[in-house]
Amino acid sequence: MRSIVLAGLIGLAAAPAPALTFFSVGSGDIDGNYYRVASAICTIINRSMPGELRCSPESTAGSIYNLVALRDGQLEIGIVQSDWQKHARDGDSVFAGSGPMTGLRGVMSLYDETFTLLARRGSGIASFRDLAGKRVDIGHPSSGRQATMRVVMDLYGMKTADFSALSELQTGPALAELCAGRLDATVLITGHPSASLQKTLETCDVEMVALTGPEIAGFLAAHDEYNAAVIPAGTYPGLAADVPSFAVTAMVVTLDSADPVIVGKLVSETLDRLGNLRLAAPVLRGLDPAKMRTEGFSVPLHPAAAAAFDAAGVP
């Protein structure tokens, strides 16, 4: 009998441990909301499933980079702007050369991101057209904010040659250059409140510039991937009036070939710990499970994501 028990114990000891599955979430530059959100989600995954999944938040250049990296198999999950999700699906704009990403799938939506024009006080910038002749940062070449900035420039008939100086910086360096007076303006596409933006507004002589007028109204009427938006007065200390603009949605996306365990657990663990996420990243304070399933999608929801929402009772 003892030999049988020992044999059983030896067999148990020799049983292989479950394989640990690694995956990466492509986000944005380290000073931005995408990286904060990816880090918060990965922390939840890694704490709740230490022997099964290992999630790594990857700092990247942003939406365009993440979509290309997904297509090329360099990322499993990416956070992207909803407008570039749609362009990638259709294979147009900056994706015209590579064709439609027919396998692109949605995982969940997160929050609205507002096109936010920041200008140095005293620079004479009171509207988008006033950027002509100024020192302007338009964002990193692989970022969604540069891609969307170029869309808005086309709307106003502006070219980079219209600026007295052009920069293509990541968010942190752009804000630092603006604060130092070496830039007149930069653009962010960000959820509010933003910790980086709040620090900039509190410590630097800068202000947000409204985007209004017939150009914007016509633009929104013609492009359903964008929505009218307002940064409400009081969102930041000293912001005395609403700032009108337009917005996209921050989306978590993957491919139809993604591991369903990764996709399903990403959604289920996020839904189970919304309170933790809201504390870890202020931009997620408004997370609403119903909107996470429905808003901003121009691609089908991944079946494992749909199953996770169903299991959580999210219609």
C-alpha cells in the first residue's frame, strides 16, 4: 500500500505545472493615459492570475504603431483611437498601402478622448487657423494624435510648411518644450482629466484653445467616427469656461486569431475590478460596462470578449 501511495505522490509531483501565457498590451508614450491604463489593467491581470497569465504594458508611439504591430504579430492587444481603428479596418488613409485589416476585432471601449489644442499664452493663438506662422508640435509620426492632427490640418487647408517650426514629439517632451517657451502650441488627444495636462496647466503659462465654427460643424457631420465634445469648466483648476472641441474613443482591440483565454480574461477581470481601475487611473472614473461593450466600435467584437460581457450580465 505504501508503495502505491508513494507512486501516486511521485506522479503528482512530476505533473507539469500549467503553462504561463505571456501577452503584451501596446499603449502609448510613458507620460500618456494609454500607458497608465495598460499598466493598471496589467496589474490587475497579474495579481489575479499569477500562474496563468502575465500581462506586459508596452510603451509605444501610439495608435498607428499599435495597429501595425497587431497586424504584424508583434502585439496581442493594443489601445487605439476609434478613428484609426476604422481606417485600419477599411485599409484607407495611412493604411491604404497595406489594405484592410479584416481580422481586426474589438475587445472593449474605455473613454472619450478629446482633441485638445494647447497654446502658450501670449502667442496670439485663439483658434486653429492661428497656428500658421507658429512653432507647432504635431505628435510622433506613428501616433494617432499626429494622424488626426493632419486630418484637421487638411480640414483647414493647412500644411506643415505653414508653421514657422515643426516638431514631432511624444507627449512628455512636447509639454516640456511648450512649458519652456520653445513651442507655441501642441495638440493632445486625451481623456480628461489628464494628470500630465493638469500638471502642465498648473505649472506653465499655457491655455486650451477652443475648436468651433463651420469647419468643425461640417467635419463632424461628414465623419461619424468623430463626436462633438466639451472639456467642462472646472475640469482643471483655473479652467473657468467650457472648451468645445471633438472627440474619439479609446479602444482596446485585437485580431480574430487572438487567444480567447487572453481576450476573455482581459474583459472579465476588468469588469470585476472596475473600482480598482478607477482609483489607479483617473481617466477611467467614468467607466460604464454597457458603454464598454457598445461605444466606438467599427469592427466586430471578439467572440471571447462578447462571452465575457454576457457572463457578467452586460447587455
